[in-house]
Amino acid sequence: MSFQEIKRTLGVALWFVFLTFPIMVIRVNQVDMTIQWRWYNMFYVGIGTFVGGLIWRFALARRKTPGKPAPAATTKTDTNETPADSAGGGSIKDRFARLWGTVTQQKYRRPIYAAGLVLLLAFPILSSLYQTSIMITALIYVMLALGLNIVIGLGGMLHLGYIAFFAVGAYTYGILYKFFGIGFWVALPLGAILATLAGVLLALPVIRLRGDYLAIVTLGFAEIVRIVFNNLTPITGGPQGIGGIPRPSLFGIDMNLSAATTYTYYIIVAAVALTIFVVWRFENSRLGRALVAMGEDDIAAEAMGIDITRTKVIAFALGSFWAGLGGVIFASRTTFINPASFTVWQSVIVLSCVVLGGMGSIPGVIVGALGLILIPEYLRAFSDYRMLMFGAILVTMMVFRPGGLIQKKRKAYTFQADAGEASS
Amino acid sequence: MSERILNVQDMTMDFGGLRAVNHVNITMDRGEIIALIGPNGAGKTTFFNCVTGVYTPTGGDVFINPPGEDERSIKGQKPSRIATQGLARTFQNIRLFGNMTVLENVMIGRHSRLKAGIAGALLRNRKTREEEEQVIHDSYEILKRIGLEQYVNDLARNLPYGAQRRLEIARALATEPFMLLLDEPAAGMNPQETKNLESLIKRIRDTENVSIFLIEHDMSLVMSLSERIYVMDYGKLIATGSPEEVKNNPDVIKAYLGEEVSA
Ligand SMILES: Nc1ncnc2c1ncn2[C@@H]1O[C@H](COP(=O)(O)OP(=O)(O)OP(=O)(O)O)[C@@H](O)[C@H]1O
Ligand SMILES: [Mg+2]
């Protein structure tokens, strides 16, 4: 690292100290109307930024000039990278790749999946009510991220209003309960269907929009939905929302909070499993492929006979379905909903789960959602800086791993040399 | 036994004040290889875009006559519908699905010939599974015919340039067209690749029963491949005829070389 770079980093650190001065150093004590000068914070910010900046520059430099050509930089290894390809190196990255290769080998796959499944199913028994309840939230987000992944990850459409469909699902249950006393199991499919219809309704006018324009319109749509729920006080209860929504019922058995939470946990696990199954099948089908092609290049896709209108509507409908389903479960879990739960910020979180985990990759999106929801929960101690860390993680990811944590790998097929028989 | 398969009548395309295609008449018979040439910005790509439905022409009409079917107008139809009726194309600036594999690119070409819908995707019943196996098999066969099977699982964006151009042709062929519109297929190719392309195009016409409409700047390729040539300049057709006739047409020489040389 050159002296020049160290000087630059120092400059950045000083600039940061200056920028954060008002929030980090000055504090107004509201009670006795005095100003506290926390000079020590200035020191921390300076040192922290400087060290962080050095690490950042170091990592960037390493990325630009890898010791030996990284697998991703060569042309042919992208899809069919076998563990053998990346073996033999000594760097941390190579060793990690080798470990990853071993772990994902066919013979270890089943035991790992089985262990994961057992852990998932035993979770409510092994952990406290609080933990289970956090896990439910995380799994709801997994479901949302998987649904949004259909639109963004596969279809390449920047959809910033996804949370609106979540709201539609939640309010479907809330309103149906409030006025007709309808229970969870009836509301569940209704919420999903209404959200799907809302998805189609949004898809139709935005068919011709791309990129930024689509993002803005979907964002606006979500805000409209939220404001309607906010202002339709006679029906939705306005900002006060709807309370007393019952938890999921089981043949009318009375359950205490702990049992109800455990029950909800298993419901969301089943719902997530269903989501994974459907998304996975869809992705590997003719329509799923068409959606991916459209996301890659819609003009070429149209020239190949893919009906863009139909494909977009299917993507929006299928994506919204899971949001609606998740919304009903969310309402039953919190027993209280109001418009504040469905702000743009929630859309951004779901979007981050998808982008961070790996667009288009099912395991990636799951890991992304679990990480983004669970980590902040366990970082409550740093609650003041959560947003800061959130932003930092996103920026770091975009620079060092733009494809997400677990990047999508296209399916590879093997063919017998002459017969052309396919297997996968 | 010549049979008309494309009939473009009096086509005009305006972009605001700019008339990119100006009252153009072009016809094509079954089994022909024809070419459309002209200086940069003459309106050739725009003409293709109008025929394939990317733009709706502001004037005129386009008739096609797929084998065994009635002649019909395709003006104003969506590109996907036109493609399904048997018009396939490639793009001047390669438009592959870069992050999909070579095989998947060809499989997308098969899209309009397959049926599986949402229910089939989720239930994965026998019919859907058989269809999937069939499309994988067929797509691989197409790759073999075009000579791209060695790349089958590579991402399209990682292919060498010449192979990308050929993959576009393979993908277009997968739609089972009766007519293939190639927009500058040799652009950026080296002489060897261009030669291979020439024999490939001939072979496609002869063995796949596909008529070929070519836009190309490489004159030697155009002259050796095409049976008839249309020349366009500033949106207007300025000449038509055999390669020999076009080569010696003073208007064509003027359009390509400029005013002073023609004297
Ligand atoms: N979408 C559009 N909007 C406005 N003008 C356009 C559009 N598409 C093409 N044009 C204009 O139409 C004219 C013809 O363009 P076109 O791309 O058809 O030329 P071309 O013959 O294919 O040229 P080249 O040999 O360079 O590919 C050009 O002046 C171009 O700027
Ligand atoms: Mg052109």
C-alpha cells in the first residue's frame, strides 16, 4: 500500500469526523438545556474510519490483482465449476472454495439437509418463546424474499412496492375478521388470492415500463395502498389499525401464547416449504425460463415468441401470491396491524434480502433473508447504529460480491457424445 | 414454382420528422436468399424492426405466406406473435441471454413450440416431463447442427464473438421459422469465421428449408450468397437486381462512394 493511499484514507477519515461531528459530538441535554461535548467520540470516529478505510483499500487492491487468476475471471468455469477446479490453491479464498466444494458434494448433501430439517423442526422445542417468535418473523421475510425473487431475481423487474401485497394479505384477514368474524384458515387462501389479483392489477398498467420508471410506479403504488388503508378509517381503523386478530386456530382448541406461537411457527415453516417447492418448480419450467430470458433481454425474448405481457402478469401474480399468504400469517402472529407496518422501508428490506442473498438463487435468497432479519435482532445492543451497519453491509456486498452471497448457477446438462440423450 | 412468402407493400416508417423507411416495396419467394444493403443509417435495421413487429410501420402493409397456410397481413402484430408464425431474426448488436447457458438460449427459441403452462410447471406431470426432455434433446441437436455443442453448458456471454453470432442463428432456428432475417451476421467476424458463416447460411437454406433475408455490409459475402439484392439509401430503395446488376448500377456506386466518383 502506497503512502499516497494512506494519505487519502486519512483525508477520508478527517472528512468523516467533520461530517459526523453534529451527531456524534454535540448532544443537547433536553432537561437542563445544556450542551454536552463528547470529544472522545470524534476520536473514535476518526480512528475507526481510518482503520476501516485502510482495510477497504487493501481488500479492493487484492480484488483487482489476485495472486493467481480467480476462477470467475477465466471464461469457461462459470457454470461447471467442480470442486477440482478450485482445489490446490493456498489462499484463504481457495481454501474456502475447497471446503465449500466438499460440503456441497453429493454424498454430504443429504445428511446436511436432514440435519437442517431436524434443527428447523425442533427449533421451538429447543429455544425460548422469544427466539421462536423472532424466527417466525425471519421466516415470513424468507417467504417474502422468495416471492419478490420471482419478479426481481428471475424477471429482472425492479419492483419497489412489494410490501403493498403483504399489506393486502394482512388487511384481508384483519377486515374479514373484524366484520365477519372469519378465521385464519379461511382468510389464508382469500388473502393470497386478493394479493394475486392486486398483483395482476398493478402488472397491467406497468407492462411497458422498465428500470427506473417501473421502480417509481411500483413505489407509488405501494404508497397509495398504504395511504388508502390509513385513511379508510371506518373499515381499516385508520392509523390505529385493527387489533385483536385471533391467532391461528386448531380445531377450536384454546391455546396459551406459547403453544400458539409454536403452532404459528410450524405453519410458517410449512408455508415456506411450499413456497420453495413452487418457486423451484416454476424456475425450472418453460414459463420460468421465459421469465429469466425476459429479464435478460426483453426485445430478444419477444423475438423468440415469448409473450411479454403474459409473462410479466404471471410473474407479478405469482410473486404477489406469496406476499398475500405471508401477510395473513403476519396478521395472525402480531394480532394487530396498522399501516406503519407496511412502509417503503419494509419493501427495501425485502429487496435487500434478495439482492444480498443472490438474485435468482433460492438458497441465496433464503440465507439473505435469514441473515438480514436475524442479525439485527441479535445486534439490538447496537440499535443506534443498525441502519449505519445495514448500509455499510449493502455497499460492501455490492462492491465485493455484486452477484450476492450465493450466486445463481445455471443448470448444466450432460449428453452422451453421439446419442444426444439428456440427463441433468 | 416460385411462391411468394413475403410481400412488403409501400412500407413507411416515421420517427417524428425523420422518415427512416420511405415507401419501400420488397418481395421474397420461398427458398431464396436475398440481401438488403445500403450505407450506414439507410434504414435497413428499421425495416427489419418493422417486419418483425418491434415497430408498427406508419404506412404500408406486410403480408406473409407461411407454408401450407393462407397469406395474411402481420402489420401491427406483437413481435412474439409474428415470431410464432415463422419469422425469426438475429440482431445487429448481439442480443443473447448472456447469463443463461448456450443450451438454455436455444431452449428459449423452442418456447413458442411448447405448451406447458403454470399447472404443468407445478405438477410436473408426465406430459410436461416428456416435453422438457424433448426440448433438451431438440435444442442439443440444433447446437450440433450449428457446431456449437462444445459450449453447451457455458454461459452465452462467455462465448467467443463468432460463436455468439452463430448462437443467435441457432436460437432463431429453434423457433422453426420458414424465414430467417439476419441483421449483419458477419459483423466483427474475421475472414475465416465469415467463410464458415457463408457455408452455414447456405446449408441452412438447403437443409432446413428456410428462406433467408440478409442485411450485410461485407460485400463479398453478400455477392456470393444472395440471389437478389435490394439497395437502400436514406430510407428509399434505389436499386434491385442480381448481384451483377447491382454492382454496376451507377446509383448504387454513387450512394456508396459519393457524388464525385460516379462521373
Ligand atoms: N427508434 C428510433 N427513433 C428515432 N430514430 C431512429 C430510431 N431507430 C432508427 N432511427 C433512425 O433511423 C435511421 C435509420 O437507422 P437504421 O438503424 O435503420 O440504419 P441501418 O441502415 O440499419 O444502419 P447501419 O448500417 O448503421 O446498421 C437512422 O437515421 C436512425 O438514427
Ligand atoms: Mg442496422
